[in-house]
Amino acid sequence: MQQLIFILISGTVGFIAFRQYKKVFDNIKLGQSEDISDRKFVRWKNVLLVAFGQKKMFKNWIPAIFHLFIYTAFLFTQVELIEILIDGIFGVHRFFSSFLGSFYTVVISTIEILSFFALIATFVFLYRRNLLKVPRLVKSELNGWPKLDANLILLGELFLVTGIFTMNGADVVLQSIDPMHYPATGSLAMSSMLGPLIFDSFEVQNLMLIERIGWWLHLSVVLGFIVYLPVSKHLHIFLAFPNVYFSKLGPRGKMENMPAIMNEVKSMLGLESETINDSNEEMPEFGANDVFGLSWKNILNAYTCTECGRCSAVCPANVTGKKLSPRKIMMDIRDRAEEVGRNISSGNMKYAKTKDNSAIKHLTGSNYDDGKTLFDYISRAEIHACTTCNACVEACPVMIDPLEPILKLRRYEILTESAGPADWVPMFTAMENSGCVWQIPEEREKWRTEM
Amino acid sequence: MKIKTMAEVSSEDIHVEILFWVGCAGSFDARAQRVTKAFSKLLQKAGISFAILGNEEMCSGDPARRAGNEFIFQMLALQNINTLNMYGVKKIVTACPHCFNTLKNEYPELGGNYEVVHHTQFLQELLNSGKLKVQGGAFKGKKITYHDSCYLGRINNEYEAPRSLLNALDVDLSEMKRSKANGLCCGAGGAQMFKEDEAGNKKINIERAEDVINTGAQIVSANCPFCITMLTDGMKAKDKEDNVMIMDISEMILQDIQ
């Protein structure tokens, strides 16, 4: 009976999860293609150091240590999770204990110690967010759902650890009563001490029930997390790895070149033989005003963001009270990608670019138009405030680049809309007319006569 | 000794090792001109054969590109590359980290391949090779702080060359709480220099001026003409322009040598 329920629930969760992760994948693909297949060795090295090794987290020791507790507990608990899966499907009990022997004791004890540390870390994090109110964790862009999301994850963590200790604690006591059904696990680091302390006077039936409650609690939090992650900031536990892998390797100070414009200017200056001139072609759009103009990597960045705010805490514009927050840029991109993805999968033709065109059979990214853009999420004042100082890029522990989308939005504003800050107009004019950022009547080399 | 342009040296058939890229600020801004002249004197003292582009030089295009105006960037960059390639330039030194970054990292994809060094790196080379010798007197033991420009520091990962110069001057270097990779921007990058600040509760250069003041240093050394402008304005806003001097490292070295 339990087996059947287990398979049914896990199967359903697996199915829902597959559809949700597929949606995330599809939303990431709303962005433009960008080939990132070079320098595989360096990329794997980054994954090892930055994602697995948490290298960039350790620029800030206190949160890094507590985060490490939860992270390592998460990694090791996978062993127990595999056992739960096997036990659940085949109706056995602690499958690994029979053939791992004393090594099993070591494994489970390690998980218990790590879980204990993770428990402490969870309380520390709840404290930092809700009582200590660390500035970057209480900024305005976190009001509402993001704040709830963060606390829900931490609560889930509490339940998860409670489940493990309940299950193991009751088990340890049961081993001494009914060794036939509860094979010896050896002396466990936490439960062999806590179990007898709490559960010694319990009836056998109650103990068996408590052990099952712990087991199912642990399992349901894990299954809950699997379906919850795609709508949560906590998705970073998976996406951090591919995100680090695909992160920019070239010089930080190199902005992406725009070959279309380069070639046009080249032929304009007579520097190269005339390229094919499609004068009757529609003026192309430059830069990005929506997720379609960003690259898939920018959207992957957005889905990877766990809203820790290290970027905004070091952003010179943000710390001096401007509206720009690199974290909010990433959150907005994700929200917009989700909105577009939702509308496209609704199939509602009111989102089609040409509404009376019956030729459109399926909504896709290329025929989509809901009358909104990323600029409905991100204001001009935000993108105008960026100094391109790269502090946000440097700060991100999972190698998100909030600067790239900001610059793509600027490009759209200037090149496609011919808009932008009025202050920049004289600068552009001076550059065009005299090749200098200022319009100055003097000769450029005049200073050398005053040496 | 007169500084020559590439046009002049090539007509006289003289070969020069180095092109000194002066940049818009270095050419026109009164304060940055002083840095340009100081660095030129150091080059002359070290016996480096160099020339400038003079009137043939144009803005590197950095502020246009970062503002989003790729057309103007390409116009300027391609013309500059055309000029540089025409003269067969191999090595460029510049006192502006924005020009440095664009020439070094962005020109290659447009067809401009040169060895580009920042003037603090070049001065380090000159000191190391003994072509320049500091006395270590003028600033010895003085409490000095150093402001990392974003485009030399965090973006091009050069934190040591300028600091090694300060060490050579025997200064008492007092770092700001935000320095090196964590250095705070002066507020000028990304074409902010050429526009008013967005609405907020403080100007970025004032925030940075406060970092400087908190070190108690008498001098803040910098490596970028825009940082120098921003820090100067910041000090004025804090009424500290008479207490804290803002100097380019090349000016300090020249003062030490003279």
C-alpha cells in the first residue's frame, strides 16, 4: 500500500516537475542564440572552483560559512534520498545498510552532522533576514513575494531536517526492540543520542508511526522543493552550475561587438569594399527592449539569480540612493520571461503580432506581441544610472552579468528609439563633429606647445 | 624638447618605440593636461622615443559605446584604427584607463591589434629597468591613499603596478575600506561623466570622497583623468579641497625626481 502511494506521488511529482522545468527551458530559449562552445577546459574549471567550490562566496566569510553548511548538507543528503527512493519503490527498509555495513554508519552520521549544522545555518539566515535585517536582504525590490519566497525555503529546510532526525531517532530506538525489521545502523552521530532521549518511553506502534511520519515528511519536503524550485529564486541550486559554465571568459571590459553596424560604418567611411546593401530592407532593431532581444544566456542568468543582493550592495548607483539595482534588473528579466512564456503557452491569439492574420497558427517568440516590453518593468532612470563599473559582475557568486542586459537596453534606447538622456546629445554631437567628447575650438595638440 | 606627432616623425623618417595616446581629457581638460605634460616629461627623462597622434587622434569611443551609441563608437574607433595602422603603430601607452580598455580589449575585433599599456604599468617598467630612478624623498612617509579606477582595476585586473610605484616613493599607503576588486567607482564611468546624476540621495563622487577622507590621507593618488575630476568635485563638496590633494601617480613621480 505504502509502495503504491509512494510510486503514485513520486510519479505525479516527476511529471509535474518535468513540465515545469521544460517551461523554464523554453523561457530561456526565448532569448537569441549565442554560441558558447569554446574553451571547455576553463569552463569546467570554473564550475569546479566557483560553483562546486563556492570560491566567490568566500569574499564574505560569515554568510559563506553558513551557506556552506546548507550546501554540503544538501549534497550529502542525496545519498539518503537515493536510499529513500529505493526503499519507497521496493518496500524495503534502509536498503544501503545491509551491504554498506559500518561505512553506512559513517555516511548517515556525516549527513546527520551536516544536517545539524544546516539547521543552525537556517536559524542564522532567518535571523539575518527577519530580525537583523541585513540591508541587502531588506531592499524594496524584495517586498512581497521575494521575501516570502526566501522565508518559505528556510522553513522548508527546517521541516526537512526535522524529518531526518525524527526518522533516524525513532529508527534507532526501534532497532533495539525489533532488529528483524529495523537492521542495525551502528551508532549514529546525532540520533543514537537524541533518539533514546526523546523516544525511549514510546510504545512500539507509536514509534513505527513516528518513524514513518519522519520518513514521509522528509520525502514530501524534497518532492515539494522539486516542484517549487521552478517558481522560486531557489532554482540557483541547479542553475548555478550551467550558469557558471556559460559565463563570460573574455576580457571584462570588452562589450559585445555589433558587426552589422561595424560593416555599415566601414562602407560609409570607404574602408572596405561596399557590402551588400539591402536598402529596401526594414531598419533592423538594435539592442534589446524585451527578452527576445537578449541572449539566452542573459535569461539563464536571470533564472539563476537567488536574489542575494551582493550586486546591489556594491553598486555605486544603488548605494547612493538611485533607482538602479542590478538585482532588480535580473528579477525583472525573469518576471518578463515568465509572463511571455505563460502567454505563449496559453495560445491566446490576442498575443499575436498581427491579430487578423490567420496565417499565424501557433504563438511563438517571433510572432508574439502583448503590447508590453522590458521597459514596462525596468525604467529609464535605472539603466541611465549605471556607471559600467563592473562591481555587480565582480560581486556575483554565481557569475551573473547584470551589466550586459543594461547595456543592451541602452543600445535599444539610443539606436532603435533615438532616445536617451538629453545630456548625452551634446557629447554625441561633439564626437561626430570634432572627434572629441567636448566641442572645443582649440587644437587637440595645443598642449604640447605649452610644455 | 618638442613633442612630435606621428605625422612629423614619419615625414622625418624617424622610428619611435611608443605612441603616447593622450585622449580627450588629456588633450583638453586643464587638470588632465597637467598629467599629460608630467607623463611626457617622464618619458623624455627616461629617454623613450615616442610620438603622439596630435590632431589626428580622436576620442577612443568608450563613452559613446557605453552610452549605447554603437554608430558613433564604430565611426571613431574605425578611423582611429585606420590612422594607427597607417603609421604601423605597435605599442601604445595612455594615461586614461578608459582609452586603455577600449584600445586594448575592443579595437582588436575591429582590426586594431596593438600592445596597449596603461601609464602606471609603463612607469613600473621604467622603474624596474632603471631607466627612471626615484629619489624617494618628496612623499616619503606621507600618508597617502590610492583610488583604483574601475577600468584599470576591476575591469583589467591591474592593482599592483600603481601600488608598486607608490611603494617606490616610500609613502605611507593607507588603503580605503573599499579598494582593489571592491573599489568604489568615482561615478564617471559609463558616460556618466557627461550627464547629470539620476535622482538619488547622494552623488557617487561624494560617497567616494568620504572614503578618502576617512583614511586621513593628505593625498589621494589616482590613475584616471575622470576620477581626478570627480574626486576634486567631491572634495569641494565636502569642503576638503585644501586638506586633501588629488594627484595622478605620474605627477607624484615627476615631483619626486625633480
